[in-house]
Amino acid sequence: PPPPLLPLPDGSGDEAVLGCRVTVSIFGLPADTGDRLLGLLQLRTLCRLQMVSRSLAAAVANKSRTRVANFAYTADGLESVVYSARGRRMIPKPTEAKTRLVRFLAQPEHGPIFRHLDLHQAPTDALQDPDLHKALRHMTRLTRLRYPNVGWSNVRLKQAFVASTPPNCVKEGVMPLGRA
């Protein structure tokens, strides 16, 4: 059975980061089936559902909030698939991943939600961005951060990134996959 709903210890009335599940029926499905269905969707899809459907907004809000709180970067996680007029998939520009990641992490409404960030697969040029460093300072509830040990332009930029995190945050440098 799915885990029970637990209040967050901060008294905000939100569900616990772990244990979030849908408590209302969506698409006429039982709540547990709806929860499984929403669990298959990527974060960007959940956010889009929130924007386009009032009836789904409440059910999707907790799921997307949980995904934001425990965000793990993957190469295709924030990518939007764009097709040409002829139906061919367009290849994104090399800077697109960096821009999307920095924009996502720097959204002011997300700052207090982040609890665990796993950025060890993120492009280091995004992690070296001063806008991201500024955003990290506003992630007051961030308790754990994983970042890549290699790929930095220089040691000072890596140190600036690590120094921009909240003092109570556990920082872990990790070797990215495929770099062993």
C-alpha cells in the first residue's frame, strides 16, 4: 500500500516530501491508480497540467511540489521536445540545457521548496552561472546537494558554487556517470 500522508515538521500544512500521494480521484480513476499515473509523468508535464486544468491542479500540486523538493537533474528531465513543420524532432541548441536548468532552479517560488538537489549529472557551465549561485542562497530549506566533482572550468568556480549553498546543507561531490 502507498505510504500514509504525513505533515511536514515545519507546520506548513504540506504533505511530507516522502509519502506524498493523491487523495482525490483524477480522470474518474481510483485515487491509488491516479497516483500511479501521475508518478509516471515528468515534472514539466505535471506543471503543465497544473496550468491548464483547474480540476487537476490540486491533485497535481502535491506531486509536483514533491518532485521539486527532491529534484534530480537528468539530461531529458527539463527538455521540451520540439518538432519541425514536417514532423521531425528538432535538436536543441547546446546552451538550451544550461538555460532551462538555471531558469528552473532560479524560480523564486521554488526556492523554499527545495530539500534535496541532485545535480551531479548537470552541465557544469550551468552550475558555474552566477544567477544559479544567487538562487542557491534563497534555498533556505535545502538539506542535501550532490554536484559533479569534475568538469569545472577552475577550482574557484567550484568553490563559489559550494559556498553559495545554505550552511546547514550537506554537500557531496560525485563522479558523474560515464566518467569513471
